[in-house]
Amino acid sequence: PTSKIILGICAMDKKSRSKPMAEILSRLDPSLFVIKIFGDATILEAAVEDWPVVDVLIAFYSAGFPLSKAENYVTLRRPFVLNDLAMQRTLMDRRKVYDLMEASGIDVPRHVYCSRDGYVSKGSGAGDGSNKNELVEYDDHIEVNGVEIHKP
């Protein structure tokens, strides 16, 4: 007989021990899988070298989740990762999500960015492309880098 697949759930307790997660995990065949839940204590307090060794990892970002630590664990242990941890960083920044969607040919709402952290949009959010980060507010619209957006 082959050994069971050790599946690690790397998420804060609120997610990893929720009813929806329990429902998902209950559908996995216990003759094939061993579930290891990395709870708050492990994720927040233990060094990644002390986290359980797993064959497969799924990590869910939420408030307080140390994404860098999870990335370090993956680098150290090299499990098969079911979700792209680096992409979770992209999902935390609407500008990057919109740029990625546009680059993939997916329509996005009309938008502009006033970047105060140096991010340079590669899509339509760049406005006139000047990156001046000029924001002017009027009664019925705003203007960002030369692009007018009317208020609803």
C-alpha cells in the first residue's frame, strides 16, 4: 500500500477551523489524506523550520497572516503548493490586479491611479502616462493625471 498524502492547511484559526473548511476537508478520502492544520500558534509563533512537514500545502491569506513566513516555509520544505503564494501579494493590490487583468485581455472598469508609493501602472490606470500623481477634486468629478472621472 502507498502512504497517505500529507496535506497542510496554512491559515489563521478563524479560516482553518471554520465550518466551510470543515465541509471541504470532510470530502477528502481519509484513506488517501492526512490533514495537518497549521493554526495561529504555529503560524505566528513557531519558526518555519518547526512547522509540520507536508507533501501538499494550501495557504489562505487573511488579516494578520504572515505571508512572508509561508513563502519561506515553501522555499525550505518544497511542498506541492495548491495556490500561488506570490500571486496572493498581487491580489492585495487592486492596481496590480487591474493591470494583470488588462494584460490578460479581461475588461476592467474605467479607472485611474494616483500612486503615492512609486507603483507605475502598465495598463489604462496610468492616466496620461505622466505619473505626476496629480489629483484635482471638483464638485462633480475628479481628475487624476489628466483623466476625468465623474462622480456617481
